[in-house]
Amino acid sequence: MNKEKQRIKIAEACGWRLFSSFDNLWAAPGHVVEYDCDAYPLPDYLNDLNAMHEAGKVLGEKRTRSYAFILAQVLDTSSTLDLDDQFLNIHATASQRAEAFLKTLNLWEE
């Protein structure tokens, strides 16, 4: 799954809607897609931990637990409870978190 497709899938899961494909501008969640709406470029989910933190808020409690488990699988730390592995989980990159987010929502494509 290429990076741009990952970014779009995460944005759509978070409520963003395409405003103008010509300008690649998106309407933020909660904004109406109209001619005069506020349109923005998508957040840089694969490089911005703050953007992934915001994305994680749409998961809810049950999916957050699944997300944590899948993130450990992405990082290959799910088989141990080693403190070093837990450190890696806490410090996962935005890209690793994006992959786990998409897998949690069954939106990941190989």
C-alpha cells in the first residue's frame, strides 16, 4: 500500500472528505463540503505523531485495545513482555502507527 493511499484511507476513516480533486484539498471533519467551505491539505499521518494521535481518537475503547495489539505485531514485539520491547511500542513512529491503525480498521492492503 503506497504512502499516499495510506494517508487518504486514514483521513477518510477520520471523517475527512475530498473537496477538490484538482487542488487535492479536503474538507476537515465536521465541515460541510460546499463551494465556500474551509478546505485543507490532509494531515501528514505517516510523519506526524500528533496527526496519528488525533486519528487514534476515532477508534474507541474496544478498537484501541486491538490497535495496541496490532501495533505490537507491526513492531514484532507481541511475543514478549520485555521492557525493551515495551519501550519500542511506546516510541513507535508515525508510519508504524499508521500501519497499525489501518490494519485495526481492516483498511490495510498488501
